[in-house]
Amino acid sequence: MTLTPRLAVALCVALSLCALLAVPGNFPGLSGDARLTLAVFALATCAWIGTPIDDTYIALGAGLALTATGVISSDTLFGTLGDSTVWLLICAFVLAAAVTRTGLAGRAAAFLVGGARTVRQLVHLTTAALVVTAFAVPATSGRAALALPVFLALAKALADRRRLVVMLALLFPTVILLSAVATLIGAGAHLITVSVLWEATGERIGFVEWLLPALPLAVASSHLAAEAVLLTTTRRADRRGPVRITAEEIQRHSETPVTGPWTPEETRCALLLSTVVLLWCSEPLHRVPPAVVALIGAVVAASPALGTVRLKDALRTVPWSLLLFMAATMAMGVALADSGAARWLVSGLPSGVGPAVFLTVVVAVSTAAHLVLQSRSARSSVLVPLVVAAAAGAGVNPVAAALASTAAAGFCHTLPASAKPVTLFAQIPGTPTYTPRDLLRLSAVLAPLTAALVLLFAVAVWPLLGVPLTR
């Protein structure tokens, strides 16, 4: 592994901090467990930032180090794999495999996009369709892969209007990333946030508790971003001409029918998915946990009689590396909270900081964090424990602070390598797509807009939906 300047800086910072923590006279308020936790946390963070080593490998090494030194027990480390949020994500991927196998996404795309008559209609109908996919497919990379054939069909139909093709190439990953916050299963980072809140405050955030404040933000930010993409990548003349996308053009890039009568498999899968989402949204009425609902749905989706996918095929689509990463970072969060390390880290912050100033700093740091930590889950693993611990001192509701940080961290559009969907749509052979300059131009506009929107929702909208800003 080559010692790059970035790696050298990260290594120097980590080793310097570890050396300071090793001196007993330094930081008298820290216990031995807290010192070990901070050392491991610093080394893991610097490794995530400065090395090409797999994020999961680093997280597992950190969890193992905390267990071997006695900061957390082995039951804590291994117990995180049995957490209900991990099971929720596993079952959600099984359901997503069933949806993908039937081709329902192609039908939905043909239905929505086929109704567009102007460029702006096409943009916002595409945005609406992408937002809906957050309920069917967990993880942004999975949604990007599902949406790619639809983009290719649109690009073929608009081949003589190059600027519009580039605009759509940028629109798809932008909306996929910003709309992920809509649901609890939208990204692994959300489940890490929920776990940290549970460990630190004892407050359990379920599917509905996440959906109520997050869905309106996802819809607003996605359509705002759609306008930003449209205005920064096209000219008025590009937007003036009519568009006409036919189902036949979408069919050329779909292996399953997008028109005509529904097959029995499509009907069963649509009913199953609708039922699961309805049960998730009505959890306060029936009290069945979302993970149990997802498990029932996954069993039905893979059943021999009613299912549309074999269980072993569906399980191959589950990102086991992500699940291990989540479990290890959950254990790191437990260590930060139980050892007192998180409280000590935030104890040095200036006192008397008002809720508005505190939240502004949290959102700004979370928005910019993708420039340092490319993994969305890693950003939440580092930021959320500190945000939750610091929220009490600023008089801010830790749930509101954690949601704001996680939502703001969803912005990761500055560079082609900032997120997998951005990378995927930047490298499409034979199809015009965006350049790094296009991304920078969009980010200069979109970063402050999305940060301001998150602040607006946290201050003015979320309190109306049951998430007050202050304690």
C-alpha cells in the first residue's frame, strides 16, 4: 500500500492522538475504557479516510479490538448481528429481489414517464418514480442498478438532444441519493442512526417514526434537486422542445413486458409489496415490529406456491458486507456511549450554544463530510454518536439532531467517487453523461440548498410532525 499524502496525514493524526491518550496524566476525566475506545475510534476513522482498505474490514477490526481489550463483551459484538434492524434490511433485500424479478419497475416507468409531454414534466415524473423506489429497493446502489435500464431507454429516445441526456444522467443518481432518507430501509446509515439513538437515549425509532418526518423532506429535496439539475445542465432552448417517450422505447431495454395484461407473478408481487408497506406504515395500530412484517413478506416472496424468487437466489442479492459493517459500527457506538468517551468528547464544546447554532453546525459538517468519508454508513458511524451526545448540552432533541445529521449526510454529489450511484451513471459506454465539472457546478448550487432545506424542516416542519427541535 503506497503512503499517499492523505494517508500520511491521517496516520500522523491517529498516532498522535493515541500517544496522547496513552499518557495517564493527560485527560484526567477519562477512564481506561474510554481511552481505549477513543484510540480505536480514531484509528478506524483515519483508516476509513486515508486508506483503500475495505470499510467493513476496518470496522470488524475495530470491533474485535474493543472486544479483546474488554471494553465491550463478545455478546455485545455478536449480538448486533441479531439486531432487528439487520433482519429488517435482510428481508427488505429479499423483497426487492422478488420485485426486480417480476419487472414491475419497468411497468411503473412506462406508466409514469410515458405521460410526459414537456422536459420539465419528464424531469419531475422521473423524480417521483425514483422517490417511490425507496419503498421497494433498499440501498442506493440497488436502486441505481434498477433504474439504469430506464435511463438507457430515455437516452435512446432523446439521442438527438444530447444536453437532455446528460441532464437525465445527472438527475437519476441525484434523486436516488437524496430520496433515500424517505424510509428506514433507504440506506444502511439510517439503521446505524436508529441503533445509536436506542443505545444512547433508549428511544426506539420505528418505520413510521422515521417515515413521518423524513418522507416530506425526501420529496421536497428531490424535486428541488430536480430543478437544480435541470437549470444547471440545460439551456432554455433545450427545455423548450416537446418530448415523447413511448412504451416501445422502454421495452427495448427491459427483459420483461412493460405493457399489456399483468402476469400472475406480477399481480402477487404487487399485492405483497403493497401489503408490506401498508403494514409498516400502520405499525402503531397493530404493534407488529417492522422486522417481523418484513420477515413475513420475505417468506411469502420466496415461497414455492406464492413466491416469485427462490430464497437462495434472493439471499445472493443481500449485501452481507454492509450488514457486517453495520453490526461492527453498532458495537463501536455501544462502546462510545457506555465507556463515557462520547460524553467526554462533547464536554469540551462551548457552553451556551443555542439550538439553532448547534443544528446549523451539525448540518454543515454532515453535508461536507462526504469529502472526507466516502461511505455513507461510515459518516453516520462517526458523526451520529457525537451529535447525539452533544445535543443534550445544547438543549436539542437528540432525535431531531440525529435525523438532521443523517439527512444532510445524504448529500454526496461533489465527485464521481463520492457515491456508488454517481460512479455508476458517470461511466456508461456509448451514452453521453456528465463530467466532474458538471458535478462541481451542481454541487455549488445543491449543497447549500439541501442544507438549508434540512434546517428549515428541523426547525419549522418536524415539530409539527412530532419531532420537536428542543427537549
